[in-house]
Amino acid sequence: MKLKAALLAAVLALTAVPALAPASMAQTPMPDPLDDRSAKRLDKMEKVVRELRSIVFQGRDTGKPVVVQAAETDAQIAAMSDRMRDLEQTLTKLNGQNEGLTHDLDEARRANEAEKARGDALDQRLAALEKRIADQEAAAAAAAAAPPVAAAPAPASTDPATAFSSARQMLLDGDYAGAEQAFAGYVEAFPDSAKAPEARYWLGETQFVREAYSDAAGSYLGAVRGWPKTSWAPDAVLKLSRSLVALKKPADACKTLDELAKRYPKAPATITSKAASTRVQAKCAA
């Protein structure tokens, strides 16, 4: 109330008429200093004073410095700044999520392409396997339908020399099927004759020609048992190694070729040349 009285006194002093004013002015009615507008201004000033006192007391109680600023405008600016920061953070987050989604999409696309490639490769392998199975089934059906192989016929002559000569002539005439049967019959009838190893060699030749490599390998092996020193023996060993290569037995083929070089060091050049190429084919160690 003291502050109000002081302010009222100041307002009255400012609006009072000086004592030495002219009489004409003294007679002019003066406005009421406490009219409605002045009262409102006074109330507003009192409100401001109360707020200032509250701020000062609050600063004194809390020990924090008092900062007086245009609160309404700064608060709006601060709010707008906070909102912009929130928007920037949200935009940054959305950009990061978008980049992550793009990366995941690229990874998924690449994985899908790789899976499709694997699927295509698997389809091709399955198709190839189905074809092989079909071919094997067809071959098995053909073998089942084929007539059984007849046993080795008896030689045309009971004389070993005549029987061997007859079989050899069939081979020279190009009758490989007849020569095969004749030599097989000879081996069956005269297994212990002097010509039996050579007969086995020529039997292996007829089997090698028709690519019956398993039968040919057996015939060549029987022919070179004991490593005979004959003109046809090196060729028999070479043909044995080549039959083993055809049978997918490269290790056995390499051992046979090693024995060829050891047992027949003076073999013809044609034999040694073919032996060298067979070593390469079997991937023998140097």
C-alpha cells in the first residue's frame, strides 16, 4: 500500500496546477487523475511490480541469477527451435531407415538372384541325372532282351597247332567276332599249351577292338603272366595299361607302365611312344 500511495502521490504531483498559473487556466476544469484509464495503468504497473518482486525473491531464494527478457517472444523462438530440431532429428532418422531398407532390398534381390541361379543349376543336374537313369534303364532293358552269350565253342580241331592257326587266320581276315570265339575256344581247350599265352593276347586284341576293356584286361593279364620274352609281350602290357585307364583305374595303369619300362627296356619305339602318351593320360608321376 505504501508503494501505491507513493505512485498516487507522484501522479498527483505531475497533474497538479502550479500556484502561479494564470486565472484563466485556474478556472479550466482539470481531468480526474484517477479516471478509468489511469486506474488501469496503475493496476498494470502494480502487477508488473509484483512480478518483479516475485522474480527478485525467487532469485534470492534459489541463488540463481535473475535474467529478465521478453519471455513471450523468446519462448516462441525456443519452442520453434526445439520443434525444428525435432523435425531434423526425425528426418535424419527417416533417412537412415530409408537407407537401411534400400540396403536390405538390395541384399534380398541379390539373394533371390543367387537362389534362382542355384535352382537353375539344380534343375540342370536333375535333368542330367534323369537322362542318365533313363539311359541306364534302357541299356538294362536291352541287355535283358539280348540273347545270352554262348559259351566258348570248342576249337575246330583237336590239334592245338591247327586250332591256333585257324583262329589266327580269322583275325587276319578281319573276322574279329569269329577270331574272338576261336581264341576263346583255344584257351578253354588248351590252357596249358605253349601257345596259350599268345592265344590270350590275341583274344585280348579282339576284345580291345570292341571296347570290352574289362574282358581285354583279363586276357592281357593272363597273356603276360610270367613276363614272357616275346615280340608281342610289350604290346600286351601296353594294351593292359590302356584298358585300365579306360576302366578308370589310373593308379593300376601307372604301375603297369612302370613294369613295362622295367621288364622290356628294349621295347620298340612305337610301344615306348604310346606308353608315354598313356602315362600322360593316366596322370602318372614323373
